Amino acid sequence: MAPGGGGKRKRGDRTYSQDSSNDGSRPSPHRPGNLSLAHQMHQQQGQGRDQPEHRGRGGRRASRGGRGGAQLRSPISASNTTPISSKSSPAAPNAMSPPVSASYRQNDPKQTPPTRQSPVTTNSVQQPPEPLRQASPPYDYEFLRENNVGSWKSSGRSVVINLGVYARRTEDSMTLGSILQELVRSGLNARIDPTDAGATIKDILGETTASEPNTIANRTAMHSATFDPQSFFLDCLSILTDADISNPSLRSIVLSTGVSPILMRQELESSLLQSLGLIRDTFGRMGIRKQTNLLYRQSNYNLLREETEGYSKLVTELFSTSGNEPPTSEVVEDTFERVKAMIGAFDLDVGRVLDVTLDVFAAVLVKQYRFFVRYLRASSWWPENKELNGVQLPNQAYDTLPKWALPGSSGWTTSEGDMDEMFDYKEQRDKAFWERVREVGMSAFFEIGAGRVTQVASKEAALNQGHEDSAELDQDRKWIEATGTLPPIGNRVAAQLLGFKLRFYASSARELNDILPVNLIYLAALLIKIGFISL
């Protein structure tokens, strides 16, 4: 049961540290604000109010939290944010924590302050080390030995000059090359003065006259049968400086030799010329830019999608002209001139223009064959017959090309008089053929419409018409030796274009719905008939 009197049970033997002395043994209520942890929190909040950067628009109060202000730290991490000076002193014992023993403080490495060592002072003052001289690479000098270098001004220089001049006059390249290399190496390695080394090389090479040309072509023509010492020196210099061109004495040596800067720019590498100051620093980039423009810049457009305007105007010109105007000589020639103007204006590829022309020709083969036959005959794509001595060309009347298709013809149809004349020419041709068969046999078949070689010396002249392909030249030689006639002429580019078109329909890339156009077969037959291409 509870004790009477309405009072609380009190323990007289217990005292409280926070109670005042006037209250006697009366216990005080719990006051969290009196704890040391609460004092630390108040200090941090007071510091946060004093800092002005937490009161702007970009932040919020530290007590309320937020993204812009300082984050509210937990009581556990609050002790880590105290200043360094407070950490150095031993912390006051907390009411909620047990007392720290002295042995623990002695063994804790964090609590022991670091000991400072006083610098050792010496009476002597240390001097900075002297820079070491870089030793020259080993080289077996044969003409510029130590005794010649030691007496260089008195007698060594004259001895080397006499040996070099004698080697130059006798065109002894081995001896002269060794002397020049040793002089350059001695100047680079500071064995002798670089300017003096260049002057010695100048005396060995000899003086050049003012009228001596400086271009490579003129110097090659002038020194084709003699020895050119300056070019030989530049070759030696290129070999010596191939690995390293950073020596500052190199410029003094080269400029003292008296070699023409124009000749050096023509024969030395760009990196060496740049180190000598003979070209600008942007020379390499300019060279790359020029080379790119020459080699990789597209001079003409081969694909239709690369120049749609030019090829569309070409197709429009061919279709509209062939369908709306008569195929006279004037119309055909004017059309070809306009096509050439399109090639130049739109940078069209000539082979692709011929390919497009053949495609349009195949599309309107039945209706407009007269226009395109005359167009091909008036164009520069038509193969030319070259007149050679000892080669009998066929009669123009026996040509397979009709008379109305020849240049200068006023009409574009075959009249009855032309048909009668052609019949007489064919009869004369057949009589000459059978007479030739009685003489040489069936070899006369190859002479129909071809140039017959009548002299043995004309065979080599016929082969040297300008063939660059060795395989093609061998085939023509075999044809001439076997038949005694010139190979049939024809436009090889047009034959390759038609061959590519026909080979596509015989390849595995052909799909099931790809059918060989009949007009393509008729076009190839017609071009072979008129002599534009040959088999």
C-alpha cells in the first residue's frame, strides 16, 4: 500500500548535481536543455544563423532542412564537425557517457600529438650542381682526328680541304662522302666551330657561277655526264639528319656552305627544310591540302544521285530533241554541242553520259534509231580509222553504215537511187571477195570491211598505234599475224558498258522478275552492224 499522508516516497541518500543548494534533498525534474549535447546543437544553430549564405533564395534554413541549405546533421556526426582546436584538447566528460580511462588515452594514436623534429643546421652552404655536358656519340673519325682538330686553324683545316678538293676532282665519292660526313658531325658535336665547318665544306664543293641553273631539270642536263658535288652533299646531309634534326648548330653549318636555297628546297625533306627556316611552318599542312585536292577531290560525277540536275537535263535533251526535231546534220551536231556543254557545266562523267545515251537509244530504238545513229556518228565517241603506209583500207562504199548516216548528208532516208547504187557496190564487193578467195583461201573472209596489211613493215606500225595495255597489244599482234588485217575498230567503252548490262542478266545477282530486255539485244546488234562496237 502507498504510504499515508499524500506525500511521495523520497530517498534521502540520493543527491542530484543539477539541484540548487536551496532545495535541499528535493530532486529536480529532467531538463534536456542542461545536457552537453543540447549545448552543441544550440551552438551549431547559432553558427548557421550567423552564416549569410544560408539566407538567400537558393537555400533554406538549416533548422528546417531543404536542398539549398545546410543539412541537419545527426548527433552522432555532430562531434566530427567541431573545430580542430576543440579536438586537440581533451573532451569534457558527458553525462551520458562513461569516463575515459587514462590508459586508453595513452594508447590511442589519435590522441598523441605528433612530435616535431628540429631541422639540422649545417655551417656549409650547398651549391647547385653544375649541368653535365652531353657526351658526343662515338664515331671513328678518319680524316678529322684529334691531331687535325687540335691544329685546325694552323694546318688541320688546309689538309682536310686539300683532301676534299682532290676527291671532288677525281670523283671519289667514298672519300668525299666520308670527309663531308665528318665535317658535319664535328660541327654538330662542337669539335670545331659550326660556321667554320660550313665554310670548309664550301671550299671543298667549290664556288658556283652566277649563270649556273638552279632547277633540277637544268642541273640534270648539265651534270648528266659529270659529278655534282652540291647534290652529293645534300644527299649526305639527308642521311646524317634522318634521325635527329633538332641540333641548333645544323642551321649554321648548312647556311655557311653556300649551297643554293632553291636547290635545297628541291632536294631536301620538308622537315629538314622547316628546321633550317627555308620554308614556313604551314608547308606540311599546305602540301596535304594540295595533295587532297589533286588526288581525292572528285573532278566529275559518275553516279546519277551525285548530280541529279545535270543527268536529268541530259535525258530531257535527248528525249525531246529526238522526238520533236528531224534528224538532220545540223540538229544532230547542235545536240552534241549542248551535251558537251552539260558535261562541262555539271562536271558529268563522259562514260556515264555515254551509258545514259545508250539507255535512251534502247528505249526509243524503233522510232528514233535514225537520230541516234547520226548522233553517234557525229560525236567524238565514234571510232576513227588511222591511215598507215602499207595498209589498204576498205572502200567507203562498202561500209556497213548507210549513206544517209554519213557526215554532211542532207537527208535521213534511203532513196531508190541510193539503193540501186548500194546494190552495184555490193555486187563489186562480192566479185572481189571470190577472186581473193581463189588467191588466199578463206582468209579473204577477214578482209571484208577491214584494212588489209600489204607490207610486212606495216605490221609493227599498226601495232604501235597507241596501245598501253600489254595484254591488248599481244592480242592485236596475234590477230595481225593470223589474218593479215588490222583488228576491227570499235568503241571499247561502249562495248564494256553493253557487256556489263548483259552480264548482269546472266549472273546470280539477277532476281526472278528481272527479264532480259529485247531492245538491249537489238541495240547491241545494231551497234555492231554500223561499226560502233566490235566483237
